[in-house]
Amino acid sequence: MLYLTMTAPAAPRPRLWTPSRVLVTRSAAERPHGQRILARLEAAGVSDVELLRSDRLPNLRGDGDRAAFMRAKDTLAVVVGAPSRRRLQPIPPSADWRFDLAEGCPAHCQYCYLAGSLTGPPITRVFADLDEVLAGLDAHVGRGSVTTGTAGRGAEGTTFEASCYTDPLAIEHLTGGLAAAVTHFGTHDWPGPVQLRATTKFDDVAGLLDLPHHGRTRLRFSVNAASVARRFEGGTAPVPARLAALAALATAGWPVGLTIAPIMPVEGWREEYGDLLDAVAALLPPDADLTVECITHRFTPNSRATLIEWYPRTRLEMDVDRRTTKRGKFGAVKHVYPRETMAGLRSWFEAALAERLPQARLLYWT
């Protein structure tokens, strides 16, 4: 008699970005982290790597046409950050302080938050002075107003956000910067409690699982309703793959998180977001250290113009007449959902999270 042994299908290998062109400035090539990046690029088989004679990048702006955009989007630059970058900035509501592993992202999210924040061609710049940046973080421990000393989030310690202007996991196979930061946070003798925070839309976590994080890094996965992810999140890992990576980290003892963003009241949104939360609940171990951050869709006049230029065929709703104008303390304009829509979204999410993921802590709603 013939017996057949059934095995579960192997998980698909993560899709890794390979830039078509890499530019490395002179000072970046001299830094230890820059040299580690060069070794990774060689191991990854990236062939077009240009070592520049100076610290100035060539003109990458082009003529502003679609081809120039795509060339820039497919370019990686390894640089040394300006001295002003060492002066950390607060980044509410996420963390006390922000430091940057990189600027830019190879993904093609049609609502991209970076469109209104970064100027120039959309290349991805990786900072080779990471060792110096990490060495300078001690001075900020015990300072800050988002988590440090607060009643709601004081247990997190002084928090440092590393993904404000990039998706670090999208480029980790080429840079190793996220692993270096995780290891530093986990093993360094800090003057007080700290936490490294990063968020991603990718799933290549195999190289992170065994790092000595010691509970001091929380990796969050940016997720969305199925129809939103399918229409507007090009070049990212599928949401089921992100959730599998979330579960793998949680099972390995990592603090993890969900960044549900940008929340959109699309047709059938309750069912789609409900399915998303149910999928998370089915995958996570019951003792997972899980946080949730909820961010509704918003845009600025500048980001709207840039996104339409980048993605002229987008079907993303950015109708100013259907939004409420919100002004920051310095007069900056954001177009957000009307109050009634926001209230309906928030009440549903708060109830659904309490029911479906009762162990999760909702850090903020915005």
C-alpha cells in the first residue's frame, strides 16, 4: 500500500528590490557602514555601482517626465548625512525622536506620505554614517514628550522612530542598517529605558528573527483593507505575507505592532477591515506583545500635486471638496475626512479592536 505524506506548501520567498543603479559618494565609501553596504550590494549581484569622486550626487531630476521619475525611483544612493541630521526632531504621535536610516522608498504606494515631505527626485538615499548616528543617541535618553514620562506610554521608555522617511525592511537586504540598529538597541548599555520603532510593508524578516533585540525594538507592519492594498500599494509585499512576517516575529518573542494606514472608508470597509483584524487574530500567538496605530487618509496640496504627477492614472480619492481642512500650528494645510466620517471610523475601529484583538494596545488614532 502506498502512503502519501502531505506537507504544507513552502512560503513564497520574499520579493527583494534590486536597484538598477547605485551611486556611492566618496565619504560614504570611506565609512564602515558604507563598506558593509558595498559588500552587500556585491553579494546581491547589483552590477551598476558607481563610486563617485566627490560627495555631490549628479543631477537626477531629468526633465520631469515619467521616464525620469522611474529612473529616480529605481536608483539607490549611499551618502553621508548633513551635520544638521544629528539634531534629532520629535515625531509625534509615534515617538519621542526620529533618526533616519535612509530617505525614500522603492515601493509605489499611490498615497505615499513622502510625496509631501521630501523634495527632489524620488531616489532612495541610505546614510553611511549610521555608526556615528547610533553613538549619539544616548544624549536624548530620558528626554522627550511623546512617550518619555507620560502616563499612557511611559513604559516604552524613550522612543526612537527609524522609519519616518523610509521603509527600512524594503532595503535591508542591501544595507543591513535595520539589523545594526536593532543589535545596538538590544546590546548597548543605555542610561535609561529605550525602544527602537520601525514600520514596514515588506516581509523579509528571516535575518532579524535571531537578533539580540532584548525587547527593545518594536517592528510594526503597515496593513490595510484588501482592496486598498491591491489598488494603491504597488511594489510591496502582499498583506498576507506581511501578516505572516508579523506572526513570525511575535512567535520569536519580538514586540510587534500594526499600523493600519491609511484607513479609507471604501465600499464595504467594515467587512474588509474586519477580515484584516480576524486574520491577525488567527495568526498571532495569544501572548503577543501587540500595539496598534490607526492613521486615516489625508493629504496636503503639495502631496496631492506630486502624487498626481507621479501616478497620473491613480484612482485614489483626493477630492478637496469632500474633505475638511485642518491647519497645523504653523499654518500647514491638511485635507482630512469630515468630522462625521472620522467619528464613524474611529468608533468602529475601537470596538472592533477590543473585540477581535483584546490583547492589543491602541496607541493613538489620527
